[in-house]
Amino acid sequence: MSLAIAYADVAAAHDRLKGVAHRTPVMRSQTADRLTGAELFFKCENFQRMGAFKFRGAYNALAQFSAEQKKRGVCAFSSGNHAQGIALSARLLGIPATLVMPKDSPAVKMAATRGYGAEVIVYDRYTEDREAIGRKLALERGMTLIPPYDHAHVMAGQGTAAQELFEEVGSLDLLLVCLGGGGLISGCAVVAHELSPSCRVVGVEPEAGNDAQQSKRTGHIVRIETPRTIADGAQTQFLGQLTFPVIQALVDDIVTVSDAQLIEAMRFAAARMKMVVEPTGALAMAAAMQGAVEVRGNRVGVIISGGNVDIAQLAGYLA
Ligand SMILES: *Cc1c(COP(=O)(O)O)cnc(C)c1O
């Protein structure tokens, strides 16, 4: 069976995003290297436009709209960063946008989405079905629905983060990527496979919601209840129809980390690297630094996926 995206799709997205997305820095930490006995290369998407890699996939999708789609607009459902990515991309491309967001989304994410000029509609993430709400809106208003991960243009766009990382640091032994619905890791795995074929790709998800780990191990998409974790960007209940086959084919393993480990990683990022990282953004870093995966002696890429955390909440985690 052929996969939803190929390396050429990521390469095309990379061209589309040139001069639009930030080429984010790859940061090093001698302390992190000393503590782990590895060479860690942190790809810092917390410094991406709107604060997370989601801008890449959103812009790559919207930039390929037809004139008619552009006129009618885009709608999306998201726990936050995808909403902001869509809202910003829509503003840059002059496309009207409506976002369906959980009512308990971090205040910063909702405010930023509205700030980009998008309409925001809220729902209860524990009782309502966001996909049904999004689909109804799309149907009623003729808008194009862009899902947060299960879309080939989104997956290809997210892969450009890994494209930049490999361009900058060369081949790696291991690439650690957080995952919710698997859009980011799908794109990144396709790139790793092409540019650094012997690189192992390992996904990291919250311990409270290890649906991807279960899915990978059982060979079918496992659905779980909405997990209760501080990693709000990874509270997905199941992998996508398009992302799962890529993960099955190109991802070597999936590991989990606890909320306490995420807080530890966020503290390290703040104290040692002077960086604000959101809980979900710290998943791969926590796995690398706290033993969820063996890194000793390896060159390891670690994707820090985002930095959008409520400042008061962050202060609570760091205290
Ligand atoms: C969306 C998101 C993720 C998960 O990405 P998927 O493509 O759904 O796997 C991880 N980190 C952050 C910061 C996100 O916004």
C-alpha cells in the first residue's frame, strides 16, 4: 500500500514555506549532553511563527487552495496550536477562517487565534464531538475543513521541520518526535528515511494517553478516552487513517513520559537553555533526558514542538 506522503511532498512544502516560515534554530546544551552521554540536537519549533510547528502544515495546506476555496474560507478544529497556525496562514493568504476550539484551551492560544482575525467557536472536549461540529460548519458555510494532522498537505508541511534539522546537522542515529495524532512524526519520519536512512525514529506520547503505542504494537488504530495530561497538544484519542500507515512503516518505536517528567524537562529548558517550552513541546526532550529511550553514545535529534503555554501556568510548573 502506498503512503499518503512521499519525500517529494515534503520537499515541495519546504519550497512553499521558504521566506514564510522561520528556519528555527538547532540548539545544543553541554549540560544535557553531559547528563545523557549523547549529542543532543534540539530543533526549536517553540521559536516558529505562532509558537509551534503547526504553522508549517497549515500554511502548506492553505497555500494549495483553489481560488474558490480561498474565497469561501477555511475551518478547523483544534486544541490550540493548529488553530493558530490556520488563523495566521489564513491571514497571510487573505482567506476567511473559523476555528472550533475546546472551551478549556489555554487562554493564550484562544486569544492569539482571535488576534489573527479568525472567528472562534468553543466546545466541551469531554462531551462534544469536535469533528462533527467542524464538518457541520464546513457544510453549512462551504468552507474547506483542514484537520490538524490527518491530511497529506499538513503532514508534508510538518515534515519540513526535520528537513531543516537534517540539512543543518547531517545524519543522526535517532530522531525523537512527540506525537498526538501523528502529523508531525509522519512528515519527519519520511524525511529521516530519505536523508538519514539508518536513523531510528521514535515517537513520544504522554503516559496518560498511549494510544499510539498501543496502535503500533497491536497493528490497528486503538481509540482511548480523552487523556488527562498537561500535554494539551497530545490529548488526541486516536491516530489518523493517513498518519497510522506512515507510523507503521517508518517509525521504529513509541515511548511514553509522565506529566512529572514533562515538568522536569520544562524546568531544564527554562533554567539551562533559557527557553519557554509548552508541556507537549517537552515530550521528546523528556524522553531523551530521563531515560524513556536509550540515547547514550548517539547523535540524537530532539524536536521541541512548541512554546505556547500560559505564563501563569508555566510559573506554577517551574515553582
Ligand atoms: C499538535 C502538537 C503536537 C502533536 O502533533 P501531531 O501532529 O498531532 O502528532 C505536539 N506538540 C505541539 C506543540 C503541538 O501543537
